[in-house]
Amino acid sequence: MYQNTNTMEKEFQEVAARVSAVSIAGNIILSAIKFMAGVFANSGAMISDAVHSVSDVFSTIVVIIGVRLSGKESDKEHPYGHERLECVAAIILAATLFVTGLAIGYIACGKILARDYAHLTVPGRLALAAAFLSIVSKEAMFWYTKINAERIDSGALMADAWHHRSDSLSSIGALVGIAGARLGFPVLDPIASIVICFFIAKAAYDIFMDAVGKMVDQSCDDRTEEALMGCAMAQEGVLDVDVLHTRMFGNKIYVDIEICADGEKRLREAHEIAERVHNAIEQKFPKVKHIMVHVNPRET
């Protein structure tokens, strides 16, 4: 069991490191392309989109730190492990996203409220090409990161995946705004930045709420709890499940369960029943890190 846990943890760290490295390299290249395109093609929306991609680089670095810290073994000060540090990384990522979105929205609102639309610069074709490249690239990075996040069940990596998706959606907004500006409506370029701001804020909110849910001892979903009860009931000597409490600890599950057994059995026999339940649940549910089994007697 311990060997299997160590193997899973090793895979977790390797996958997270590989995906994060790809994200950093891709975002650095894409940010540079979009920023240059925004400058040379006179597009505020594309420059805003480039800033969004730069924030992705910082976010991925936060994810790497969070994943590494969460993988540390239990110690005297943290006997239950460090999994919640991954949630802390996700919250920092959400805050970074939110601040980035506000900054982009603030600059865009200033241009719109100035009402000097006649003097707004019309973006060039290069900005259109950069927006299209960004949409394709970020969508590919979203799916690559999401698939691997689901594979190792990493909340921080999943948050990074949705960061890529928000960047892809913001690039769609930039594409529409740039195209509209080139068709004779230059105000659509800063309006596109406002749209980007909302997409970023929505992604930040979703990431934040998911991380908070994992930090406040939220219970598992109903399907998982039903499967846990079924596993316990399937063990020899278990007559019923009186109480089942679960809580999420980062991406791990902690279980407290009270089973009912024949009250006439000796202490050693009752202990063996509890051990069977404990071992069966740990073997069938890899996400369960800790389980406490209490045996209640039933008079027959």
C-alpha cells in the first residue's frame, strides 16, 4: 500500500512538473508574440491579451511551488500532510487573475469614457493573426493541462488549465474587437478589453471557490460516499453502517466511519472486522489518505 502511494506521488510530481514546464514555455513565447503584434499593429486589446498571458507564466510558477509543497511527507508540525498548500496556490492564482482582469478593465474603461473615438488607432492585420494564433494555442494548452490535471487529480493544475481557457476566450474577444475596429468601429477594441476583463474575473471566481471548498472540510460527493458505504457493507461481519463522515483535504479524502457488528463477538474479532473495512476502503479508493473505523455493538 505504501509502495503504491509513493508511486502515485512520484507520478503526480512528474506529470505536474512536465505540464508546468510546457505551460511556461508556451506562455512566454505567446506573450512575446502578442505583445509585439499589439505594439506594431496598434491594438490595445492585443496588448491586454499579452498581459493576460504574462500573468499565466506567474500563475504556473505558483502552481509548481504549490504542487511541490503539497507533496511533502507528513512531519511533526503537519501530521496530516501538506495537501492544502495546493489549495493555497490555487487561491494565489485566483487573486492574480482577478487583479490582472481589473487592471485590463480599468485601462479599457478610461479609453471608452474619454469619448475620443475618432482618434482611436485602428489595429493592423498583424493583431488579427496574433489573436487567431492565441485562440488555437491556448485552447490546445487548456486541453493538455486539463487532461493531465484529471489524471493526477490536481486542483492547482486544473486551475491553471482554466486559466488557459480564460486566455483563449479573451483572445476571441480580442479577435472580435480588432475585427470590428478594422471595419470602422475603433471603440470595439477597448470594448474587447472589457470583455476580456469579465472572462478573467469569472475564471478567478471559479478557481477561488473550488480551492476554498477543499480547505473548509467539504464532504465528498454523494456517489463517492455511497461507494464507500457499499465497500464497508461488503466486508464480512459488518451488519450496518451507522455513521459516515468524509472531508476533502486538498485532493485527498479523510473518512470517519462507524460500523455495526455482532455485540457478542470478542474484542479481537471486532478489531479484525474493522481492519477488513479499513484495508478494503484504502485499496479500492486511492484518494483516501486516512480512515478511522469505529465498531458499534448490536445485540442479537
